[in-house]
Amino acid sequence: MAHAEEASSIREVQFGHSSRRIRLQTLVWLRWLAVAGQTVTVLSVWAIFGFPIPIAEAAILIGALAIANLILSAWFPATHRLGPKSALALLSFDLLQMAALLFITGGLGNPFAPLICVPVIIAFASQPLRHSLFLIALALICTTVLPFSPYDVPWYAGEHLRIQPVLQLGIWCAIASMMAFAAFYVYRVSHEASQLADALAATELVLEREKHLSQLDGLAAAAAHELGTPLATISVVAKEMERELAGDERFREDVQLLRSQSERCRDILRRLTSMSAEGDEHLRRLPLSSMMEEVIAPHRQFGIDIRLIEKNDGGQEPVGNRNAGILYGLGNLIENAVDYAKSRVTISVEFDAQRVTIAIEDDGPGYAPDILSRIGEPYMTARTREDQERAGGLGLGLFIAKTLLERSGAAIRFGNRENGEPGARIRIEWPRSIMDRPI
């Protein structure tokens, strides 16, 4: 199809940004915050409230976390990014350290027991799903072991704070449900943000390519100008050689050939320069009808009848500056319609003094009702293809087209054809001032 080359570049962008690597320094700072919080809490419970607590064991666990932090800071640079396995190992260590500290301070009866969810939430926000699932399973195992702690919850001397089994079961359910909900929510948010960032990067890549192609004419003119001077010198020297060697049969034909070919090169450069100068206005400004023909032309060769219907109120046709985003966005929507159509695609162009409207309809299967509200999200296929051989891409086509067209000032509405006819319908509308801008 017309955008196969862009698909390859988009894949490079997608896979280049999809690996989420957490920065070691970020994890180190979070761990220092955990060390400070645990230290303040343990000292407050032991020294200020006077509650009995295994202070030596708690100090060892907190010290282990601090020592691990110091080793990481000394061994790796601050900019080091952790791979998925390394991040999983560190987060597992943090989880086990927190679970051990809770185990010696009352288990699930400890009011700080929900903090065991923190490493799990960090994992789901920054790590691949399979590593995150391993960590939540480990967290649930640790949470299940905590009710069997032989240590009492630190409380006033001479008083025993007994946590009933039913209450411990309720606390376990609360922690497990909070962990699952927070993990799912964080994963969805971070996954969608990552998809959106990758898709926007792919969109920028496509737009830059379109702008680059529109600049090739100017580069050709510059090349013709630069080559003109050395070619003129070659032509002068060829004339001098022809005059001097006109009587020498050995070189006459070669010199004449050299001169004729140099003149031919000059003619080619002259035509190239004049073509660029004459077509510069055409390249920078396009009537609406010419823009539509340019967008439709690459898609007429796939056996689908593409009909262009123009409607207007008799006024002057919009003539605006060439916009690579509009050209690519419309081309992508038309390609999508051709790809799904059974036999026909109808493109209606309508304009008046206030607005310019383009409607693209096909006679394919149309959009499923349950996903109409989600059309345009990155990495989502809106329709099912009947011809699997023509399937392909990453689900970015509609997102890129929608993003580029909306950046140009268009309002886009996706839907299905009316009156019960099968097929999809896309309506794009601009204010007339956007599509009819002066130079």
C-alpha cells in the first residue's frame, strides 16, 4: 500500500521506545525515603511511645536497605538505567525487606502493613507485565505469611493487643484488593501514556518525511544552480578544443561529442531550473481540487472505484498553502477506506464561504458500534478485515491521520453510513480561513 515505507519507520520508533527502563537514581532516592521513614517510625514507637519492639532486628533490616543503597550508588553512575531483570531483583529485595520488618512488628496488625503494596505499584508503573505479575504474586505470598507472625503488635507495657483472625482476614482482603486495583490502574495509565508517546513520535516522523519530500524541488533547483558554473567552464573548454583540433581527424569526433554532451547537460539543467521556478507556486499553493486529485491518485490502482464528488455554492474554490500534514492525513484515511471497501469509495468535497468539508465513504463492513467512541486511539484496529492478505500495520493509521488533521484545525467525526447502508463514513471539516490562506 501507499504507506509501507512509513510503517517500517514507525516500527523502529515503536520498538525503540517501548522498553521501559527505570533510572537507578530514581529507585535509590525512593529507597532512601523508605529508610528515613522506617527509621523515624521505629524510633518513635520505641523511644517516644515506649512500646516494646525488637529494635535490634529492625535496625538490621533498615541497615541492610541502607547498605544496599550505598553499594548501588557507589557501583553504578547516577544515569544508569535498570533492565527489567535488575529492576525486578531490587524491587523484590525491597518487598522482602518491608515484609520482614512488618513480620517482626505485628504482621497484618501493624497499621503500616498496606505499605507492602508500594514495590508492586512501582513495578506495574515501570516494568514489563510478566515481571510485575511475578512481584504481585510474591507480595501476596508475603501478605499471606504475615498473619502467622509470632510477634505482637507494639503496644503499651502490660497490655496485649490481640488481633482477631476475622479482622486479620479482612485486613488481608483489603491489602490484596488494594494491591490488585492499584496495580491494574497504574499499569493501564502508564501503558496508555507509553503508547501515546510512541504514536506521537511516529506521527512526527511521518510529518517530517512529508515535509522533506516537499523540499526536494528546492534542493533540485539549488543543485542545478551549483552545477551550472563548472558545466559552463567545461563547455567553453570544449569549444576551444574543437576549434584547435578541427583539422585533426583523430580527435575531431571525440571533441564534437564532448561539446554536444556538455550542451545537452546545460539544456537539462536549464529545464530543471525553469521547471522548479515555474512549479514553485504550484508546490507552495494548491487549489482544493488539485489537492484532492493528488491525494487520491496513488490509490486508484487497487481495483476499487474511487468517485470524487464536488459540491459548492458557486463561489471561488479554496486555494491554500501546501500542508504535508493534511496531505498525509487525508491519504491515510482514503487508503484505509480503499483497504476495507468491497468495490467503491466515494469522496464528497463541499465548500462555502464559512467552511470546507470532506466526507469519505466506503461500502465495507463499517465500524463496530462498541468501538466507535475509541476510534483514533493509538494501536487499535477499528474494523475487521475480510481479506487478511491486505491486513497489516500497527493500528497507528487512524491515530496519525486524526492527529495530523486536527493539528491543521480540522474537526473529524467517525461513523457509519446512514439509511442502513453498509460501510464507514468519515467527515472532516475545516473553517474556510484555514484552507484558503494567502501566501
